[in-house]
Amino acid sequence: MIKIAFFDTKEYDKKLFDKYNKDYGYEITYLESKLNSETAPLAKGFDVVCIFVNDVVDEKTIHILEECGVKLIALRCAGFNNVDIKNLGDKLKVVRVPAYSPYAVAEHAVALLLSIDRKIYKAYQRTKKYNFTLNGLLGFDIHGKTVGVIGTGKIGKVFCQIMKGFGARILAYDLYPDENGAKEIGYEYVDLDTLLKESDIISLHCPLTPETDRIINKKTIEKMKKGVVIINTSRGKLIDTDSLVEKLEEGKIGGLGLDVYEDEEDFFMNDMSNSYKRDKYLSVLLSMPNVVITSHQAFFTQEALNKIGSDTCENIKEFFETGSCKNEVK
């Protein structure tokens, strides 16, 4: 029987994987701890470790997992920037869920955009107090605006389709352009500087790689229009937080929607309301009236969870039956 150490478990994870595991019969041990070099010894005796976005598999963790006899790292997500792929030896393989629901993430990005633009949270808090005035709630039409999309994978293209429905002009930047997608949906590839200078709204949908690490920084923000709205539902380290806060305070950035954060590991998806632990920049961002932050929930739809559960279980089965997997990270 295949034994799985399931790290960073939430209650919904357990319900989901117990449901899908009925067809596979894996022996799953659910652990609340995140995987890192300190918790990796807990994987001794297991064939598989199953991890999520805030688990850390660095070189030290890899060596410990190898010593513990682990054969497979099963990511229940698409991104794999938290795994040190370069230092993987022959003993460990990595599989992922490449496309659980591009609609879930793209739609959440739109929700953040609309919340910022139309001051939904402010209006909700006001009407709860029976204040029905409109002062301070002025928004703008997305129709006719220029939307810049950085990253045109599956999620980015769905976001482009939605923005096209709003009647926006769409500019895109990607290291690997999909010209067929651009023609079919109706967006235009441009260089990064052009996108930054001409966009009223910029949404990030690229993976975190050495090329995209802090792609939004002081220099790139300075090239943007005054009052630009920035949305990030991808990875926190795509944005340099120090520069972000500085430009928000200067008024250069008109609105910010985040579902991810540069140093989110100790905070997002956890109840910190009774803890004294705080992050300086996160606290500043949460205090700003033109910032909306959600806790890495863009993926969190029933459809996406079902896909994550089924594909993760199938990835493990395929690997142990054939020695390889179509969703292996090379």
C-alpha cells in the first residue's frame, strides 16, 4: 500500500482527499505542519509527500526526504517555485496539477478589480450602518480602458476573455507568446515597457521564475500611469513589497488587489486574529483604503478542489504503476 504524508492539511483537504481516496486505497496521514527542513523527518517511512503552495522544499529538505525513503513529491497545485528543482537527484520525482481551474483564479482577479474600482467593501460597510450616501464611492468604467496582462497561460487567457467581454483594450506580455490565442481572443502582445506605460489596469498571471521575480518593482512602477490598478493572483514574489508600499503612499498606484503576498507563508490560510505576530508591510497594506487583500483563495472553488483531488490521486497512481507521470516536473 502506498503511504502518503499529507502536509499543511486544512479541514477541506481531508474531506476532499478522503472522498477521492475511496477509489485508490492510499494510506494517508494528515499533518497540519507545513513541510520544511524542520518537519521533513516526519516523512520517514512514507512513499509520498503531498504539499501545497507554502510548503518549502529546499536543498536541505530534499536531502532529508531522500534519507527518509520518500520517492515522490506530489504538489496539489500548479506552481512549483517552492521546490528546488535544480537540486533534485534521481531518488525524488515531482508531479503537479497543471490546470485545476483557470476560471477560478481569473474570475477572482476580476472580483478583486471590481471590488477596488466600485468600492464594494466601503459601500457594504457604509450601508450596514444605514448610510446610503455616495460620497467617496466614485469608480470608473472598465469598458474602454487598457488592461495589461502579464502572463498568458491558461489563467491569463481566461482573464483576457473576461476583459474582452467588458469591452477593454487588452495588451499582453509573455516570454512565450501565444499568437493563436491572441488572434482568437483579441489581445495584442507588446514589450513590457509598452504595457507598463499604456495600461490603466495591470493583472499578473505569470509563474514565479528568475525572470519574473519581482517584475513589479520601483523602476517598473515608475513607468506606469498615475492611478494604475494592480492585481496579483499569481505569486507574491512577483511584486517587490517595499516599492509597492512606497508608491501606494505616493499616490502613484490608485488601487491594489492581492490574493498573494511576498511573505505570506506564516499568515495566509491561517487564523492569526488571536496572535501578536504581525508583518509590517502587510499591516500597512491592510490599513489602506484602496487595497483589497484576500488570503490565497483565488483557487478555492468546488470545481477546482475536485480537479486537485482527482488529479493528485491519479498522478500518484500513474507514477507508481509506470515509473513516470505526464504531469511530472522535469
